[in-house]
Amino acid sequence: MELWYTEKHTDNVSLSIKVDKQIYSGKSEFQRIDIFDSKEFGRIMVLDGYLMLTEKDEFIYHEMITHVAMCVHPNPKKVLVIGGGDGGTVRELTKYDFIEKIDLVEIDEEVVDVSKKYLHTTALKLDDPRVTCYYEDGLKFIRRVNDEYDIIIVDSTDPFGPGEGLFTREFYGNCYKALHDDGIMVNQHESPFYEGDAEAMQRAHKRICMSFPISKVYQVHIPTYPSGHWLFGFASKKYHPVKGVNWDRWKKLGLKLKYYNTALHAGAFALPNYVEELLRDVES
Amino acid sequence: MELWYTEKHTDNVSLSIKVDKQIYSGKSEFQRIDIFDSKEFGRIMVLDGYLMLTEKDEFIYHEMITHVAMCVHPNPKKVLVIGGGDGGTVRELTKYDFIEKIDLVEIDEEVVDVSKKYLHTTALKLDDPRVTCYYEDGLKFIRRVNDEYDIIIVDSTDPFGPGEGLFTREFYGNCYKALHDDGIMVNQHESPFYEGDAEAMQRAHKRICMSFPISKVYQVHIPTYPSGHWLFGFASKKYHPVKGVNWDRWKKLGLKLKYYNTALHAGAFALPNYVEELLRDVES
């Protein structure tokens, strides 16, 4: 017998992964949650049919959504993660001893429960004493927060279903308000390659530009995401993501990572012409 | 009816592309050649079952295999392309007025014929007066060449089948010999992500390091290749690929490209830690 998980990246292209077996399948209040084991990618989490993470390449996503802002900000003590119920982003944040408080706002408590049960690789730090989990809609949570965080990481699903509100202008404006005067917001920013993804990416960029004076985009290779070409947004009140960064301060921490390094950080902000043009088209 | 082209990237993962119809299928002396039309990717060329190029993303591969060396070398007049029968690399080279001679060595004349007939996007400059096509094995061609070229671009298929010889130590050594004292070789360098590809990538890097004093690797996003994370090798007798490059000279040429720019060029040499480690493991 062969069992294959297939995700359509567009109507006309799909990625298929051979799986050994299905470990879990359930329906929460918000979405369907599936866990598979596979030879090539280890354990895999799928939400509403969309691949969220695999054990083999989640380090790329989680390192790159976390360490860029952590390197740029000179003194981050309080970090908010919106989404990210699998715990991968929290795991990366807990590598910094000087972070005092990590708040995780995940709309779907079952994602956290399932992750704690089946995804130890990412969930292992969710019980760190510095971590507080709030199970509610990030869009609502952020409305009542003012001048509270150094960094906000929007570790969302795609801009439809439960994650839709995390791509709105209102949400980004409230993230701005929730940050300190030198705060940084990083967000999962979709892909520039396929037309539908690129439009979502442009919409997000346009809305972030409306709220933040500094709004840049950086790119990474995520093999299991559509096209493998993925973007993160870096929005900031004060700090540029590359110019003036004190790289040595970060290097002195001596963190051992599999993907991120400071040269890659700087290089990731250099985008192909066609991506630059997509971004420029919505900046005004 | 639905018609899907599927390529196995490993035994456990595959990419499938919906095709409208098969435009051509033939068997040359060296390999099977297939051409498809697809809605998502336009026209597609497949050799021995492996996707070589699509109209939608070939610009990434061809721009990045060509313009990095063209930007670094201060005065390239004579360029050799080994493989590349589709003409995409030649097309990029012909954008430089100051190039005087482009030799293309393609083992399989039928790839050139089929490309001229069905792939106008890439093949349109193969009849440029500066271009000479040699239909023979690049491994043999290069043996009899000495101190002849400023740049050699190894635009090969994968390291098995007709392209196998283009990944040998003998071949790289002969490329060194065929280059002028300040010559540069760029090669298609496989992917670091899946185990089998990463081993091929390491073997190539090890062998290139044996022949060239400067041997670096740079990365690009090619959505239709396995994992989307692709590498090129930059091997050089004299010029570093980033340090000391006269970026302004290249910018003044005013070339309009879809992917390549000089910031991206510099950024592409900043590699993830795990790729750096794979490379270091075979350097000695």
C-alpha cells in the first residue's frame, strides 16, 4: 500500500508526500487538524488540508520568523506571538535568556494540545515559565493592548479561514499600537510566485505600509510551501532591518542554529526584481 | 480529461503539473525529449522524465547562471556554454554587446532542434552571429582547449545520464585549463535539501575545490526544481564573487532583468548554516 498526502498549490500544480500513516485526525471548533508520519519529512501537521509544518524543514520557517527581529532589536524583553500554536516560534524565542515574557495568542487551543501530544520537536518549550498562552482570536486580543511589546511575531496560517483577520489593516494598526516606540513586527507574508499568493502578499504589504514607517520584506527557502519561495514581512517603528544593526552583539550570544546567520539575514532582504516590483506597485 | 505530468523529487515526494497537451515527444541518441503546454507554467521541456525548464520560471535559472559571472568579470569577451541546448543561457549572454564570441557545446543536437522549433522564449538567440554551436560531448571538447575563454558556464543536466561527465574532476580540471588567467566557471550545482541531491552537490564542490583557488556557492529560488532551493557554483582563478566587484560598472549597462540585480547577487552568496556545513565538510 502507498499513502500519499497531496496539496494543491494552485489548481494546476500540486506537491505530494508519501506518508507512512495518519497519526491523528480531528476537527476543532475552527479547523480540521491532521498529523502524519512520513519517511522524507518526519512528522507533518496539516490544517484544513494545508501543510503547516514538517519536522524536516520547520527549522527554516521558525528560525527565520524569529531571529531576524531578535538580532535587530537591541533589547527585547517582552515578545508576543500571534498564531504559532505548534510552539516552533516560542522554542526559538526561549533560546534567548534575556527575554522575560513570551505571550502566545492562539485562536485554536486544540492546535496547542495536538502539538504538545504529537509534535515534541516544536512544542517542547510551550511550558517554559516565561510563556503564557491565551486561547483567543489575535485580532481581538491585540485591540486592548497598548505600548506593551518589543516584538510581535505574526505566525499565522494563510489569509483565509481562521487566519484571515491577521491580514487586515485594522490588525496591523493595532499591532503598531501594541508595540513600544522602538517595536518590531514580523509576519508570515506568503509567496510572490503563484498569482493568488502574490496578490495576498501585495495586499499584506500595502496594509502594513499604511501603519509602519519602515516596512521591508525578506525571503527564505521553504521546500514544503507553495513554490518553495517564501516571504516574511519586517515592519518597524524605528530600526532598519539591516542598516545600523549591531551584528556582533548577536554573534556573541553564540546560538547554534541550522539556518539563520547574520550574513544570511542581510542577504535575505535582497529580493529579485520581479518581487521588488510587486512590492513597489502597492507602496504609495 | 485531466493530464498531469509528475516528477518524483525523491522516492517519497513529487511535484505534479497539470498540462494541456503534449506538444512533442521523441527519443534522441542520448535521451527522451518531451514538450508540454501547461496553463500554470506555459511550455515545459522534460528530458528523460526530468523537468528541465518551464516558460514561467526559466528566467530565474538563466539569469542567475549568467549574470553573476558577467558582473564579476571586468572584461569578458569570449564565453563557453557547455550544455544549455535550450538557448536560455545564450539568450542572456547576447544581452551584452561587448561579448565577441559565444561557443555552445551541446551533446544532443536534437535538444537544440526541438528548442528552436518549440521553445522560442529561450532559443531565440541561438542564431546570433556571435554564437557557434558544437554538437559533441563537453567532456571531450574541453580536453583540447587551452587558455581560450573568459567565462565557462556549465549549464548541465543532473549528474547522471548524458550530463554525468560534466560533474567529474577531470572535467573541472580541463575547464580550469581552458580559462584565461582571470577566468570564471559557473556551474549548475544541484540542491542542498534532499539527501541524494545534497550528496551530488557535495561531490561537485569537492572536485571544483581541487581545481580552482576560489570556489563559492550561491543560491536561488527555482520553484519547479526539487525543493525549490537551488545552487550554482562560482569557481574562479582570480576574482572573488562579491569582494572587490565593480557593481557600478554593471549597473551602468542598464540591462532590464526580471530576477537578477547586484544586491541579490551579493545576498545569494550568504548561505544557511546547514548548507555552509555541507560545503565545509568536503573542503580540505
